[in-house]
Amino acid sequence: MIPLVEFDDVAFAYPQPGRRRQAAFTLAGVSFAIEAGEVFGVIGPNSAGKTTLLRLLTRVVAAGRGEVRLDGVPIARLGHSELARQVAVVPQDTPRPFPFSVEQLVLMGRYPHGPGRFFESEIDLAQAVAAMEATGVRHLAPLPLEQLSGGERQRAMLARAVAQQPRLLVLDEPTAHLDLRYQAETAALLRQLNAGAGMTVLLVSHDLNLAAEVCDRLLLLGGGRVACVGPPIEVLQRAVLEPVFGCAVVVDVNPTSGRPAVQVAWPVAPARR
Amino acid sequence: MSAGRRLALALAMLGAALLAVAVLALFVGSAGLSPGAVARALAGQAGAESVESVVTLQLRLPRVVAAALAGGALAVAGVAFQALTRNPLAEPSVLGVSSGAAFGVVLAQIFGLGLSALQALGMAVFAFAGALLAAGAVYLIARVPGGLSVPTLLLAGVIVGIFFTSAITVLISVVDFDRLGGVVHWLLGNLAPIPPTALALFALLALAGFGLILRSARELNLLALGEEAATQLGVNAARLKRRVFVAAALLTGTVVAFAGPIGFVGLVVPHVLRGVLGQDNRLLVPTALVGGGVFLLAADTLARNVVAPAELSVGVITSFCGAPFFVYLLRTRYRASL
């Protein structure tokens, strides 16, 4: 079976003004595949290349070497709208200033389904309502996005992505600005979208424990290379994590879920005199 | 109410307002014609050489059409620049684009171009090139990684505006002043009657610019999400920006070529409409075309009559409205973003 997403020996470097010769590769030789229906997590330290990987997948930047394929088709051959009908992204931050209401935001997700249309169709309106229902923001529909709390904004952005009816839902640091309750709700929502709506989910996160809880498989990026791919239990091991993150960690088991839980082994504070 | 019905309602109301102001503009003026005489001329019952015919059909009517076109074009250009820069204070004159276009027109006049059909086209080309040059300069100055900085954009607009205004002054000083008859009056914005062929060209170019922006209105909404997010939704952001940028420069250049650098229409009209209709560019672009016409036609009618038989430049009226309005916006609504 053809995987939904394939990265085949992908390399990419941002152009560095003035230092054209020695451009450091942000990603080098990255190969992996995401199967349809799974929840796939990309984890790794800062500047490991997580966001770059996501931008390659959505064609914001093009691979310098290698190929990214969606359902076996190189994404360079897909039109912008064609790609957007299959892959939806929930960005880490909400745009500012943003003068539109939640409903208007969610309707923007319908653009790739009729880019030539001036106003949205009845189907578009119905899909937007369904997406707001699914993410629990329908009651916020007429409010300006800027008036919402961080958690509500995140869900509104998620609603926009759901309205896109993608096959692959990509989330960039979905819990970065959220407190514990919203983190739990986000995890529950992702599972629901994956199991209920059948969306494949790609989660890019700093949060190893969130990734451990919701993902079927994890990809650990370190210094622009694939350090390890596999189920959380295989990837989230001390011997795998410590060289990539460069610090000591303690890997435990979450008593309720049985999934691995990672903590920093905090350096011992010098005794006070 | 659906967006489509709101748009239809707003257009109907603005259309009625435009008609009312146009009728008023046709009937009042320094010639002191009686309403009956104007009506006879409009109905074609007055002799072709009669005073009422000449005043109504050859002076007032072309002027009404030119004012409505210029106002609409400037307001649409304002909406476009605001969406493009994601800056609610952007506008052709604030961004220095009008000054760039004016420089192009003065240059064209030095080469001896007038308002006959072919020469008018040449003049519009010069104005368009000047507008593109100025807008491009402002864009390059204000660009920072990840977008445009709001304060830098406004400062860049001021600087580019000053530069081109100085360049115009140099041209006027160097060239024999008599060859540039009326240039000072024109530089303040002046809707003097335009020959029919030039007026037709004006309408054609303005509608082309309007059409390009209207076609992009939905995508301009998505641009508010940021360029990267718009791309991920299927918008070809680079092409969109290029298209709208060129169209807005075309609108500005065309107006400057045929009516002079009239300021602030692109600020006042879109903001009044935003207050009523919200921020959806699909509603703003078409209503700005009609609403801009209403505003500038009213301003020009005022300019023609307030110190009659002398005449104020219409740009004076729009600046007297626009400058305080700009300050008001700066001090209240957009304080936080600066």
C-alpha cells in the first residue's frame, strides 16, 4: 500500500546571504513515511528542523534534494489548491492583527474547494458550521478572533483546518500556549478527529508527553537528521533521547495510560551555605 | 443576512446616493443656469451652441463622470493597499504612490504630452510607471523578514513622497514655466473637463484596475492570515501580491494622470465603509468604487461652488477632510499597532 506521505531522502537549506558556499543544511537525508489513518508525531529539540519539515510538506519551501510525495504523487506536481484540499495546517500562532470573526476565519478554510468562487456556497457554509461544531466553537462564531482566549483561538484555527476537509491534518505545536485543561481537551479532540473523521494527523511538538499520549508513531529529529522512528515506547528511551537533546532525562511510565513519560533530570542545585 | 445580499443592499444605497449627488452637481455651478435650462440641455432640447448646452454637457457632465471615476479608483486603490500591506492606514497619497505618479505626469508634460487620445495614453503610461516606482521603493524600504512593519511603512511613504515632490519642484524650476501651464493647480488635484476620448481611456484603465482587484478580493481576505498560511490554503501569494500591487498602482497612476494627485480619498472612504460593512474585501472593493465616487463628486461640487466664481482644487477639500481623519485614526483605533 502506498503511504499517505513519503519523504524520500529530502535535503533542504535556507539561503544564507553572503555565505553562499557554506550553507548549512537544515535538513539532510530525511526519509520516512506516514501511513493513512495514523497519528504521527515529529519531536526534537529547538532548531532540529521540525518546522522546516512542515513547510516542505506544504510547499511553502521546495526541497533542495529528494522528493516529498503525497499518495505517491510528488507534491511539486500538485497545484496549490489541490494540495490544500488534502493537507491542512494549524499554525502555532494566530495572526495579528486579524480583523475577521471566527465564522469568517473558518470559511477561509473552504477556499481550496472553490478558489474561483467569489462568495462561499451553501455547502461551504454547512461545512463551516460542522467544523465549528466538531471543535466546540460554534457559540463563538460571530466574535472577532482577537477577543478570544488563547485556548479558544487555537480551537478556532483548528476549526478552519477541519473545514478544509483534509486527508492530513498538520498541527504545529498545538499546546504551546495552552494550560493543562486545554492541553487535555486538545488531545481528546485530536483522537476524536482521527478516529471519528478518519483524518491522518501529523503532530509537530516540543511536548514529548503529549506526543507520547496521542501518537501511534514518533519521528525524532536531531540536527536536521532522522535520529529514530517508531512507536513511542521505542523512541522515548533514555539512550535515544539523551544524545539528541544533550541533557540527562528520566523516562517513566504514565500510571493511567501506560505510555512513556519523559522528564528532565534536573541538575542538582549546589548546596547553600 | 448573507454577504451577497448585504453587498447588493449597500450597492443599491450607494448607487442612489451617487445618482443624487450627480444630479446636484449637474444643476449647480458658477454659470448660474436655471434648473429648467439644465434640464433642457440634458434632454437635448437646447441648441448645441447654446450656453446651457455647453456648460451642462461639455463642462459639467464630463467633470461629474471624471470625479466619480477618480473617487472610485482612489478608494479601491486604498482598499487594495490596505489589504496588501495589512496596514489600515495605507493609501495612495500616504504611501507616496501619488507623488511618484505625479512625477511621471510632469515628466510627460515636459515631453509635450497633452490630453489628445494618444498623448493621454502616453501620459497614463508615465503616471503608471511613476506609481510603480514609488510603490516599489516604499515596499523595499519597509520590508522586514516576515512582512511589513507598520511604522516603517508609513515613514517610507512619507520619505518617498517628499523625494518625488522635490523632484517635481526641480523639474518645474528647470523648465520654462509657461510650458507647464496650470501645473500648480493640477498638482493640488483638479478635475478640469477632460476631452471625451481621454475620459473613455480613463474609464477603461480604471475599470481594468478595479476588475483585477475585485477578482482578488477573496484571496486578499486570506492574506490577513499571513503569507505562509495563505499559501497553505492554496493561494499563490506571490502572484496575488504582484497582481494587486500592479492594479493599485494602475488605479493611482490613472487618476493622477487625468485629475492630479488627490489625497486621502483612499483612506476616508474605505474606513467609513469598514465601519458599516466590516472588513470583508469582497464587500469593500465594489462599495468603495461607488462610495469613492460619491465622496469625490460631493467634494468637487463643493470645491466648484464654495468660493464661486473662483474655484478651489478638489484636493484641498479632500485633504481638509482626510488629514484630521488620519490623525483621529492614528490616535484612537490604531494606537496599539504603532
